[in-house]
Amino acid sequence: MRVLAEEEEDMLPSTPGKVKIERAGAMTRQLHRCFASTGTMFLWALFLVAMTATYLSFHSFVDTSSRYFAASWGGLHWERQIRASASPRRPPGSAEGAGLSVLVTGAAGFVGTHCSLALRKRGDGVVGIDNFNKYYDPSLKKARRALLASHGVFVVEGDINDGRLLTKLFDVVPFTHVLHLAAQAGVRYAMENPASYVHSNIAGLVSLLEACKEADPQPAVVWASSSSVYGLNDAVPFSEAHRTDRPASLYAATKKAGEEITHTYNHIYGLSVTGLRFFTVYGPWGRPDMAYFSFTRNILQGKPITVYRGRDHVDLARDFTYIDDIVRGCLASLDTAGRSTGTGGRKRGPAPYRIFNLGNTAPVTVPTLVSILERYLRVNAKKNVVEMPGNGDVPFTHANISLAREQLGYKPTTSLEMGLKKFVRWYLSYYGYNRGTQAFNNL
Ligand SMILES: NC(=O)c1ccc[n+]([C@@H]2O[C@H](COP(=O)([O-])OP(=O)(O)OC[C@H]3O[C@@H](n4cnc5c(N)ncnc54)[C@H](O)[C@@H]3O)[C@@H](O)[C@H]2O)c1
Ligand SMILES: *[C@@H]1O[C@H](CO)[C@@H](O)[C@H](O)[C@H]1NC(C)=O
């Protein structure tokens, strides 16, 4: 905010309105004194109109540019909110130690909200950042932010590409960890809006890592990659050692690039990095663009759903992973992340670089997913079964999680049946379906 104000001062006279009036008055007097003929008066009038137009357009330029940078952040009150939200509240001498101070990017997103809540509940400090973009209904993101606020977690509205904001956050709080979940998600949307993937998953990632490597102390970084990096790999179950150099979508390619970019920052600047390859995460407060969510919506509204089938009539299958299991994997990654070793942007020694699959190890076909939903909702779905177009979705995912089990103690415990029950219960209550309905009583 402060820096902004300085920039605006450079561009504008201190009291623009006043200066204008005086100048206009002087001009009129001169006009009367020296040029009495109508011809020159006309020229002067033209000149005045042009001046006014320039002035107005300049103003609207300043307006738009300051709206672009604008900052819903900055100021003493804001800094106080950040510090309060970032302070760990574990009882002194508690078994878990002093408590972390975590910057969560994408905190108003699905996974970000759950992780932030879980951290806060065990006494860690959390500050969120999210740009509340319109990829899916922002009112759901705002509702998640309200939920976080009610637990004392503050979410800054801002973009991870805003380097000044990130620097400011690290100036105000010496974050011990960054949980980087902000991204442009979704496989098919990449064909519609490829630039958004480059903006958030490439440029945004680099902007964030720049801020992390400059920070003193440097935080340890845990971030969300994706199972989609396995791309055309068909050796199952997917293991961290398998090939990931054949992505099938731009989304996957940006996540793969993220793994290489974070490796560079680990190598040059000594940032501690943990990349987590999530496998189809689902649950309450989930993402409306994902199949389980849109199926539920359409089934309840009596609308048809499109079920993709692979070539040769093979059903698609996904290793659906329940959100609480993913949250435990994220927190375990934060807890076991070794320290970053750099200071002042220079590496002082090797820092850990890790990659883990976080899946459920029990792939379920999409028709099975639909039949579970039909049972909970007590409605038969109208299904359009169509062959999957070659738009980036892979036919099958299945995680080998032995590495995460060994090093993080990761052990998923929620079946798709159980998890969908919790999702449907949340869905009905969030979207205001009557508690008296059959569907609700069935749960
Ligand atoms: N949900 C899954 O099945 C799944 C699977 C694999 C990987 N992932 C990854 O996990 C992470 C979290 O996913 P999610 O399902 O919670 O998605 P989400 O879309 O709900 O959350 C991402 C959040 O990041 C925010 N964001 C996006 N670009 C931003 C930017 N430039 N600056 C600031 N904020 C920005 C969005 O507004 C959103 O709230 C993502 O990195 C995603 O790619 C998710
Ligand atoms: C899973 O991965 C581990 C290495 O992390 C490997 O030793 C094991 O054989 C793999 N399991 C299967 C079933 O492929």
C-alpha cells in the first residue's frame, strides 16, 4: 500500500482538481486579452477540449492501473491480522514442539481450506493467500474463507505472481513452512485457457520460489504436484521411479515443469522441497468442476450426466483419495521436511528434495462411482456413456504409496463408499436440500 501511494504521487499532481481550475482560469483571461477573433477562439476551445480529454483519459488510466495493483493489503491493522494468524498456539512444552508458522497458498481452495483448518486445530500458525479466481464459483471460495476466519485463519486476497505482496508477507512473518497449493487445476480446461496454467503453475510458482529463497530464514516448501505427471505411463501401480516425461495434457506438463523448477531452487538456493503427487482428491467442500461433484449436482437436478468410457469399452478408473487422508499426508510432509539451508539467497549446504505419491491404492471405475452416488441420493442417474475424447484424461490411475508409507507414515483409511457418504451429506446441507428429504434420511 505504502509503495503504491508513492508511485501514484509520482504520476499525479498533489491536488489535481485545483491545479486544473487555476490553469483553466488563466487560459480564459489570456484568451480574452490576446485573441478576440472567433477563429482563434474556436482553436482555443478545441485546445481546451483536447486538454480535458487528455486529463480524463489519464485519470481513468491511473484508476485502472491502481485497481490492477490494488491492494486489499497493507497497513498496520493488516499486519496485525497477519501476525496473529501466523502465531502458533500450542501449549508451551507440548509433545509436538513449538508449532509451525505456515503460509498456505490456494488457501480458499478445496485442499487448502482443509489443510489450513487441520494445522490451526493442532495449534500451528497459518496465513492463507488466494486470488479467488472465477475458474469455479467464487462464492464457494468465499464460504471456505469465512469458515477459516471463524477458526482464526486469515486469508489474504492476492496473486502469487505479486512479488511485492509475497516479500511483504515474509517481512512481517518468518514463516517456517510454505504449503503451496495454489494452481490452475483441471485437465480439460487447459484447451480453453492455456494461459491460466502458465500464469499460476509456472510464473506463479517461480514468483513464490523467488520469495522463498530470498526470505530469511528460508521456509521449507511442500507443494502439490499431481498424479497426472505419469501421463502415458502404463506400468501400474504408479511408482515415484516411473517415467514422467510423457504428459498427456498441458496441466500435467505444468506440474511436471514444477517438479523440475523446484528441483532447481533446491539445487541452487538450498530450499527444502517436497512435491506431492495427489491422486483424484474428493470430499466435503470439494471442487465443483470434478466429476463426483457435478454428477451429484446433475443427478439431484434430474439432468443427464456424461460418463466417459475408454477405448474398447473399458471403464475409466481413478484412485479416489479422501481429503482427510490427503490432509494427513500434507501435515506429515510439513512435519518431516528438513530445513532449507540457504541464507541471503545463497545455498550453504544440500537440502532435502522429496517426491511422494499420495493416493488410496484402490482404483474404482466411474460407473461404480455413479452407482454409489445413486444409492446415497436415491435417484437413478440419466447416463450418457460416450467414448473418451483424446483431451488429456488418462484412462486409469493407481498409486503405489510405499514410499509415503515408509517416510511419512502415510496410511489412507477412507474407502470411496465412506468418503462419498460424507461428501453427499455435506453437499445436501451446504446447498440447502431439506433435511426431511429421503436422500438426507438415507445417510
Ligand atoms: N483435487 C485434486 O484431485 C488434485 C489432484 C492433483 C493435484 N491437485 C493439486 O492440488 C492443489 C489444490 O487443488 P484443489 O483441488 O484444492 O484446487 P482448488 O482450485 O480448489 O484450489 C486452488 C486455489 O488456488 C487459487 N489460485 C489459483 N491460482 C492462483 C494464483 N495465481 N494466485 C493465488 N491463488 C491462486 C484458486 O483461487 C483456488 O482457490 C492444486 O495445486 C492442484 O493442482 C489437486
Ligand atoms: C512400490 O514401490 C516400491 C518402491 O517405492 C517398490 O519397491 C515396490 O516393488 C512397488 N510395488 C509394486 C506393487 O509395484
